[in-house]
Amino acid sequence: MAGSPLPGDDDKVGLGQDLIWRLEAVAFAGFIGLMRLIGLEAASNLGGWLLRTLGPRVSTHRVVLRNLRIAFPEMSPGDRQRLAVEQWEQTGRTFAETAVMDQLTPASGRIDVVGAERLEAIRQAGRPVVFVSGHMANIETMAAVLVASGVPVQVTYRAANNPYVDAQIRAARARYGVKLFAPKGGDGARELLAGMARGESVALMNDQKFSEGPEVTFFGQPVNAAPGPTRLALRFGTVIQPMSVVRLPGVRFRVTAHEPIEVVSTGDRQADIARGVQEITRFVEDRVRENPVDWFWVHRRWPDRVYAALEPE
């Protein structure tokens, strides 16, 4: 596993920055403590209310609305505004729930697992696969399901910029058995490859902007997407196993292991990778269309030229 270095490991980190990081970490620890004190349902409700109230007031709300215009041009402005507010509530719930994820496991009875037989087959086969998903609902529940399934898997994530906060995030995940792995640079890639060579699967999010990836289509518009999952599947002769999460009423979730994506090697490596990336991107789009409120709309998913082409509204 890899993560952000602590300030003492890097002479370039100044005392001022270190102090800011420590203050942020104290505030984050207080938030985690409060959420754990009030319990899962109250934490989820509070987080949802806070971002439903505050989210529409921040500049990022404009990014959400522009994303919704790109994805759903036929939707009325009023419907897009309502969806934008609802997705803030979902995001707030997810953020608050991360503090009490040890109460959101399959054993809690709050997660319905569809396609569990696929996970059991992967466990019994003892061969690694590449799990992929998008930022839908509370994606931590997918990690909890994978841990409970007994499949050895490294769940990759982007390390927080604040290393003290990052350490708290990792500790929170460890409470329900998740091993987080933040690949960074060549060393991170080598560790991922070594893990798969040992028979460990890897779980990757594949729905955010990646400027160096192949260009594929997402909601009818060009996007660049990370080729890593497809490359790993080709290298190890394995399948891409798509997963999805849907939020249900009452702080409940449905986690689904979908039909695997077979990545065919034709000898044209670049074309094979592009096809695999497009299939993953199409899978994410299908899930977003099914439950648009569950997706993480706050990031700029499309290239600048797509946003620039939007007509004034």
C-alpha cells in the first residue's frame, strides 16, 4: 500500500503548511467523532441536509448544472435544478456516512447484494480480476461487499492532499477491513502489478477526467478516460468486473456485480484498449442514466471544448 508522505518525510513542506494540515485534521477528527456519536441514520440525515442547503450556494453548483445540461439536454431547466439539489443531498449523505462505514457492511443488513454468485466464483477461482465502477451513491459500500466476499482485492483511491486527514481516512476504512492503495507514479504501478501477480484483484474508479487517456464517448460527447483497468485485464488475461451501487430508502444500498466485460486481444493493442475503455465508459453511462441522482456530478468530466460549446441558458 502507498499513500501521501507525512510532512517530516519531505523537506519541501513548510511549517505554515504543516500547521494548516494539522488544524484541518483536528476539524476532520471532530467531524468523524460527532458522526459516530450521533449514529448512522442521524449522520446520514445531517450530512444530506447540510449539503442540500449549502451546495446550491457554492460556485461548484454551476459545474453541476453544466454537467447536467451536457448529459441531459432534453431535460427542462427546472428539472435539472431539482436534480442538482437532490444530488447535493446524496453527496452530503455519503460524506457523513464515511465516518460510520463499519456500520454499513453486508452484515448490517443494510446492503442488498445482487450477483453474489459472481463474486463467489471469482473467490473460488483464485485468479485476479479488475473490478471497475463509478462514483455512484456511497461507493464505500462496494468496497465493504468485496471485503465480505473474501476476494483478496486492493481498493485504489486518490490520496487526500492533507496527509494527516488521509491517515484518518485510511484508519476509518480499516475498521471494516478495506486495504486502501493509492498508486502514484512508476512505483505505484509496479506495486499494482505485483499484487495482481500474487493473485490479488484490484478495484478502480474509472469515471473521472484523465487527460492522457484514449478519447471515448460519454453521453454523446468526447471524454478522455483512464486506460489502466483495460491494460491490466489484457496483461493478466482476465476480465473486467463492473460493479454498481444504488442508494435505497432508509440508508440502505444495493450493490450489483454485473456481467463481466471480456477484453479481447486482437494484436492491435491500442485498439483493444480503446474498445475496453469505451465499454467501461458505456457501462458507467448506463448506470448514471438509470439513477442520475446517485452520480458524483461536481467534477468537470468533459474537456473544456465541450463546456465552451454550451449555448447560454
